[in-house]
Amino acid sequence: MKDGDIGMNGRMQFVLVLLLAGMSFFAGYGFGKQENVPKADQETAGKQQEAHGHGNDRGSAVSMTTDAVWSAENAKAGENATLRIHIQDEEGKPVENFDINHEKLLHLIVVSKDLSYFDHIHPEYKGGGDFEITTSFPAGGEYKLIADYVPAGGSTTTQTEWIKVEGTSVDAVPLQPDRHHSKIVDGLQVTLQNDHPRAGQDFELNFLLEDANTKEPVTDLEPYLGAVGHVVILSEDTEDYLHVHPVDEKAKGPEARFVTNFPNKGIYKIWAQFQRDGKLITVPFVVEVE
């Protein structure tokens, strides 16, 4: 072998050693590879603070499309009826796991077509995406069922269904805005202090609570589903639905404040729910959104 060949080989070997050393250096500092972030930190970074109202999804939660298959057995006025809700994904497979949302896996709102009847109930989870509850309806006619739930790791989801209840119907109650926004229900006087919302703007629903007999401020409200109260809102045509949670969930009165945003002009019915002395108190208001 010639001396020139030996020199050439030596230089090539030296360059190769430098290249290998450089690659090892950069690899040690993560060059070209994904950073190893603990799973808990990824989940924390992937979520934003939950807003005070339904419709504002839980930050950047995993996108998941689900559907509800409804069943209403023996839906006849004045008799027990079994409502079943089956939650499935886009491929028709059962959604097995759900996140707890205000102490429940699923909230079910039931309203009559004229909004004169309202109920907020919580079906039992049977597994395999199936929820079930036994309830009754006061009269025959059409009722809208509204289910709120959160698929595990997903966003707050709302599914609705109209059902027909057999039996004697009653005359529809016209929905008219209240002239006075102070109501007495079960010994509790509730006043909606600001009652002139505008469409498309954040609006604070501020409720003042007093004892109806003594007129003293109420400061002993009990947590209802983990909060001082809950508010459900529906437009007159039932198309706009809002489920609103309080600004200060740990408040006990005499004020309970909620922030929401009415999407359209028109007449809306508001149901404010509070708990006192172990009794759930539902107070309705009707407002006109300008």
C-alpha cells in the first residue's frame, strides 16, 4: 500500500469519528426527537378553564362525535314511563366512559312544548353507553328531552329528542315576558335584578334571595349538584338551549350570579334552581332578549 493511500484512509477515519461524535452530542440534547413530557402534564396543558355555561366546550379536549338513541316506554300521562338513552360513536359503537359533570354523568332536561312543564333529572348509568330512568308526565302532548353529557376526554355534548306522551292534553300556556321579576316559591323570594339582556352579549343573571316571611337575606343555601345553584334557559321555540353554572359555586346567598350569552333575540324562559333545607326549589322567569 502506498503512503498516500494510508494518509487518505487516516483522514477519512478521523472525519468519520467526528461525525459520530457530533450525532451522539445532538441526540443527547433531543435534537430531532420528540420531547418526553409526562402524561399528566400533557393532559393539563391540553385543557383550558371550563366556562360558566353550556356551549363553551372544555378547552382543547379530544374531538368526539357522538349520537343518542332514545327510547320512551309506556309514555302515558300520569303513569310511570321508562326513558332510555343509548350513547354511541360515529361507527355505532357504545361510548363506554363518561366524565363527571357537576356530580353526574348525564343531566336530562324535560320540558313540555309550551315550556310550562320543566324537570331536571339524572338517569342511572347501566354501562355499555346506556342510561335509564323512570319518570312521569303530567299531561299528554309533546315533550322535548335534552341530554347533557361529557364523553371521557371529550367536550360537553347536548343531544335532544321530541317524544309524544299519550293521554289527555291541556291547553298551551302562552309564554309572556314577566312584568315583575320577583317570585316566591316554597318560602323563598327570588328576584332577578337585571332582566334586560341583549343578544350576542355576555350577560350577568344576578339573583337576590330572601326569606319570603321575614324578608331577611338568605345565607344558608345548600350546594345543589356541587354549586350554589343551576340555571337552565330555553328559547320560545326550544332551539336555543343554555345550561349555566354560577360564577361563585361556593356562594350561599343572598346573591347568586351567573354569566351567559343569549344567542338570538326573542323570548326565553329561565329556570333557576337552588336548594335550601334539603328541598330543591325551581324558580321560573320569562324575559325578552333584545
